[in-house]
Amino acid sequence: MLVISNGAIKSGSTWLYNILFNLAAFERPPDQYLTINSKARKRNPCIQPEMLARFLANEDIASTHYLSKNHIGRAEHRDMLRSNPDVAVFDIERDVRDMVVSAYYDECNRNDYRGDFGEYYWQIGRYVVDDVNRYHDLWRTFGDNFCMVSYERLHTDFAAEVKRIASVLRVAADDDTIASVHEKTTITSLRDRYQDETLYAGEKFFRKGVVGDWKHHLDSAMLRDISKIQKKGVSAFDGRRLLKRLGLGSTGGYSGRG
């Protein structure tokens, strides 16, 4: 089976990947299929989306289990993956209010963004909210071999959520297994596991992971805007959205990094 850990950005995707990694025995996909960045990493192998068709054609996924961590967001890739019965996809959904706060700090740490949160939200963050909503909507239609994991439920009832994951993964998850997975995927354990990889080193990548941190960042105007985006999305005639559609700008959403 090819398992795609395809969590949305800043929504617990690395947490999801490590839960999957610790639930079953996986082979690392061969380097020839991986992104340049993930070839250099020990962890989080990422199959290039444009190499998925070749991977599915050439590798024996019926008898060998592979795990790839991606942020795949195109309908043609979704359709190709769901046409193969030996592919399973996992997404993870987080309260977008917390997600956009996490995205702000990631922008500061990764790209040296200097603005405050208010500037970030109105310039970039609201478009990230829209992109993530569209991303989840795309994957909800995948079919049977799909699991939308809840970031919040992993906090409130880890065992029940891991059992949902294990069911789609087609592996057993008894109490001892779940306890082991929990111990190996705490934020402290993940910081230790990734401390030798530059992208994840220190406490900047695994910052807090708490539920409800948005209350310290979002004002009433931002909350109203998010509510509107949740219902209708960002207008297709929005200036930044038009620039993105024309290939003349970015709204800060999925960068395609692997």
C-alpha cells in the first residue's frame, strides 16, 4: 500500500505523519521519486507529485507498504490516487483560526517576516485560510481509502482518533500500541526526533501545538472575515486572488515544498 500523509499546512501534518509511521512498518520510497529537499532528509520522504504515476506503475505497492508526506492539492493527482485500490490518503483538519496563527509564526521563522499578526492576516493569512478550506474540500471527495483526522480530537481523545486512523490503514491498534504511539509523538518527542534536521530544529517549528491560541491573536474583524470565508470563500474578483490565477502573485498558501 502507498500511504500519503497529506495533511494541510500548519494543521498538524508532521504529527499525523509520525502517527502513521509508528502504526505500521513502512519502506522509504526510492530516492528517484523524491523531492530534492526530502532526498537530503532522513525523515519525511516526499514523493514528487509529478512522479506519482511512475511510482504507481513501477513499484509493487500491493505487497510493500510505502509512506510519503505530502501537501498535494491538485484534482488530477487526487483522481489518479483514488483510482488505485492500494492507495490510502490521510488529511488532518485543524480549527482554521489556530491554523492561521501557526502559519504566521511559520512565516516569521522560515521567511523572516517582520510584520505583526494583524498585517500578516490581512495581507496573507486570510488567503491561507481560503486555500486550506479549498484543500480540505478537494480531499473530502476521495472515497473509502481516506481519513480526515481531527487535530482537536487528537488532543481530546487520542486513542479514539488513532483507532480511526488504524482502521483506514488496515492495522490493529490495541491499547499498548496506542500508548506507544502517543509517547513517540508528543511535541517533546518530535522535537527530539527532528533535532538534527535544520528545518525542524529547536522549538520554532514545533512551537506550541495548543488548541485555542487564536484567542490571543484574532480580533473581531478578523473573526468576521474568517466566518465569511468559511461560508463563501474569498471572492474570485479579489485583487490578490486574480493575480494568483494569472500567475502573477502568491497568496501565501501551498508552496509545493517537500
